Amino acid sequence: MDEASRQKQFLKLYVAAEPSLHQFLQILVHDPHLFDDICQAVALRLWEKFDTFDASRSVPFRSWARGVAAKVVQEWRRSERHAAAFLSPEAIAAIVDGFDRSLLGSRDLGEYLEVLEKCLSALPDHSRRLLEQRYAEELPFEEIARRTGRQLQATYKFLQRLVHQLGECIEARTSDQELLNQGRTNG
Amino acid sequence: MADDNEELLQHYLHGPLSADDLAQVSALAADRNFVDRLVRTVITHDFMRRRAAARRGLACSRQIHESFDSLVRLRADHSQGIGRRLVARPVLWGAAAAIVVASTLAVWLNSRGEHPAETARLASHVLPAATGIARFSRSVNVEWEAHARRWAVGDRLREADRLDLAAGCAELQFDSGALMTIVGPAALELRSMSAVELLSGTATTRVENAESGEFRVFTHSTDVIDRGTEFGVRVLPDGKTDVVVFEGEVELKPAQARGTEGYTARRLSIGEAVSTSGAGDWHRLVAVQSDAFPFGDAMFQYRRTRPPVIVGISDDRRSASSPKFYRIYHEGLSEDARAFVDRCYEWNGITADGIAGFLRNADYIATFNDDKTFDSPLISVELAVPATLYIFYDDRMVAPDWLVGDFEDTGFDIGIDELNTGVGPGVTVDQTCSIWRRRIEQAGGVQLGRIGPQKGPQPLPGAPSMRAMYGIAAQPL
């Protein structure tokens, strides 16, 4: 494979895997300045290591990429003066496993966003509205609490429950679709 | 899952996490259940952010493809300044610079993914004259005025189009994201995809996508400017305008102030309602009937089985500073019924058995929870027929003399779902209220007193009050 084709193949895989990688790093890194640097460092390392990725093996690119990213984070954790800004090595390994188990990280973003729309439309109006206020309008929690007449803490709690509920809905619908596809294949 | 762990998950949504939080997450990572919840929460949070970014952006597939192609063609001399800090080995320079750009562009591409609905919305912004600005989406028992155009479900309406309803309900879906239910008799003219003039009748509007801007309802006397909310506007035959806010907040300007600068608009918040003639006068609307401002599926009103029991309510509250309204629901008490006008709390059965049978479909009043103070108002309820009057009284408070003396505790309870994430009885019930009853043998007014103090130690000044205002319901004898 010539260099241009190799680069194109990498970019294609990277663009598809980026949402999952970004989510993974969001859990591990909490300093916004470090976050950008680590994202770039991970992208570079993936490119450096791309020769070792074997597309014919059963490990998908995004799982392989998370493994590489975890190593990069571990290195930063060791080299940075503020190790307290990172999760422990054991926790990082547990998060890697958690992503591998998750039904939310194995498909392309577009598919999840389609399912997300369906799950959103199944929510009560006031729940959907609160999510819109937070994500679409980017209102501060204080303003949402004021508008909806809730305590701030109750607003945090409500939003977290809603987000988790949506996640479960996406998992359930994705898993149903998976079974349907398997049925079609087997049938 | 323990509350502390839930709180950690909440921190992931509004961040940043402190060093202590990170240490706690590290300690909890051995718990597979916690990790799975954390992963699910963060991924879904990210999906929501990307969805919002995609809806904000005016994505164009050609632009994206061109950008991708140019990225692939990227060479080191195009972007030597990028990633200098990170690139250690010169031999990787050219490709590395491209990859660093790729990491940025990938975020951009993924966050701007095209969405068919978004494209349609974009098209309607660009070509309003050709495609219209709103859709006639639903109607119930509509009768049109003799001279009026008869709109059908699915029709597209353009600027300056009018709806002249003699009776029934109609629903409009604006391309800006606003949804409006109009109750006839009513006359309405469309000004744009985010503004209408209500000439007569009632319109209730909800703006789902506030990112698309304000929504305005003009009347003869008042301009109502939506700030992301659900609100009702009613134009009366004498020209006065009633405005009721069910969620969020609106701004009001008298029509006389149009075109003048420096006029401070009046803000109206959740649970507030006023009537105005347009001369800068604002009068509190004390009670709003639930049928008066139907919205969404409520436009399909089912047939009532009996005449109303509760026909009015008044209090000793001064009206000018806080124009709160009571909402009277006829045959409205059921699971997940809204409990207060100024909170999204709901009434629910404490257990899966549900709300006590004698209360189902009772008339009830949504009071305002902000009245849970010592100087809560003296309320008078107007009954049309002899009835059993019920009070739902928060168990965290001492029962006052008027309640203990005039009412009896039924021994049954009803719950308040403050977060209202759950649907149906016994789900996410946060507070318990005892149900008290009093037999009222004659129609007329019944005086209720103020609420009692909190049980146990009193909260310090300024601390939140851990109690709720009482609820009121009635069934005919």
C-alpha cells in the first residue's frame, strides 16, 4: 500500500472512531488544557503505531485505538507533575474494559444519533425540553433550575437520570436491532 | 446505587471533577456496575452534545467532502505551525501534522453530521416564500368562518396567511420549532416563522428549539416575547389580553410601547398570569381553568362525566408583585397529574396500587409551592355542589389547628414526585402527604388556613424549606 493510500485508510478509520475515543478520554482526563494536548498526542501515537494494527484481526480499530490511548494517558500520568489529575492505572484499565463491554461504542455515530432521536421522542415533553435547554440552548444549570422551579441539586439529579435513561434506551434499541440483523443473517 | 456515586456521575455532566472526585472514581472503578453506568452516562452526554452541534451547524455534504479531500492532500508545508509542541521526530513531521489536523477535523466532521430534518429546516429558512413557514399539523372539530380559507392537515402556510376558526382546535407547527394550539373562535395571522398576530381567541405555544430564536405573539394590546417556554395568550372581546406562563419565562410589552426605546419589558415566570389592556396596566389572573389553554394532545378533550365541583378560588395575596395563578383541573386528578403551577412536580400513588380510589378523577387545584411559608395565603375555594373536600398535607410539617379541627385524616397518603422522571404510581416518589377530608354539605365558599411549621428543628434563615404547599381536591357527594 502506498503512503497516500495508507494515510487515507488511517484517516477514514480515525474519523469513524473519533467519537468513541473522545468519549473515552473525557472519562480519563479532566484538565481541559491537558485534554487537547492528550487528544493530539493520541492521534499522533495512533498514526505512529498504525503499522501494527491488523485490520484482518477481530479487534476493531476503535478498540485498538482505546488501548493505545490508554497507554498514552498512563505515560502522561507518570510524566506530569500533577498525577492527581488522572484516574489510577487500575481505574483506567477498568474503563477500557467498560468501553469494550458497552453497546454504545461499537457502531458509527450516525446510527446512534438516529436511535437517540427515537429515544428522545419517547420522553415526556418536559423531560425533552429540559434536555434541549441544557444541550441545545446550553443554558447554565442555575438558569434551568430557575425556569423549571427546581432546586439546583434536583436539576443535576434529574438531568443525570434522564441522560442515563436515554443511554439505556439507546442500548436496548441498538441491541434489538443487533438481534434483528443476526436473525436476518441466520435466516 | 448510593447517592454519593450518583453525585459523581452528575459531576461528569457539569464538571469539572475535583481531585477528590477523581480519587473516588478510581476507588469505585473496581465496581463493574459503576463503570458501566459511568461509561453509559458519558457516552450519552457526548451524543447529546454532538446532536446539538449538528443541529446548530448548517452542514453541507459537499463542504465536508471537499474538506476531507483537502485534508488527505495535506502536506507538512501547509501546516508546520500545528502540533509543533507535540511532534518529537522530524521524520514524522509531514504525516504527523496532517494527523494532528485530522484529530481536530474529525471532531468537526462528527459534530456536524448532516441530518435530513436539519436540511429541510435550512431549506425553509432560505426559501420561505416557496415552501411556507408553518404546517397545519392537526385539528379537532374545526369549523371555519364563512369567508375563511379552509385549511387541511398537511397544508403549508406562508407569511400573511390567516386562520379564522369559528370553533374547534387547530395546531400549527412552525419551521422555527414552535408548536401552537389555537382554540376557536379565533383569528390568527402569520407574520413569520417565529411571529404571529393573535386577533382574537386563544393560542398556547411551546417553543421546542429555542436556539432558533425568540417566538413572538402580538395582540392588539400586548407583545408577548417567548424566552423558551410554554405559554398561553387569550384575546378577549373587549381587547384585553391574558397571558399565562406554564413553563419558563416570557417578556411582555404594551403595544403602546412599540417602537419606543428604553421601555423595560415586564417578565412573567412559570406559574404567573396577568391580564392587561395594553396601557401598561397588569392585573393578576387568580384562577385559570385547565380547559382554557389546551396544548398538544389536550386538544382532544374527552367528554366530562359530570359538572365541575370546584368553580373558583381566591386568596388574600397581594397581586401586584407576584401574579401567581391557581389552575383548576376538572376531573383531572390521576397519576402524574401536575401538582403545582410553579414546579413540575407530580401527584402519584405512594405504591404501585396508585392514588386512593376515592380521589381518582377528582377536581383539583394546582397551588403554588412557593407558598410553603409561614405566611402562606388564606385560600377560599368555591364549590358548585355539596362535596368532600380533600387536603394533601406534607407529612414533614405540623398539622395546623384549622386542619385538625375541621378535617379528618383519612389514613391514606399521596406522593409527590419532585423529579418526575418516573411514570405511574410508586415510581420515584419523593415526598409523602397525608390525605385529609371534610364533608361540605352546601355549595359555596370554604375558607382554608395557613400551613404549619416544619416538624423538628426549624431551618436557619435563608436555608431551603423542606416542605411543600398543600394540595386541594374535591369530589361531589
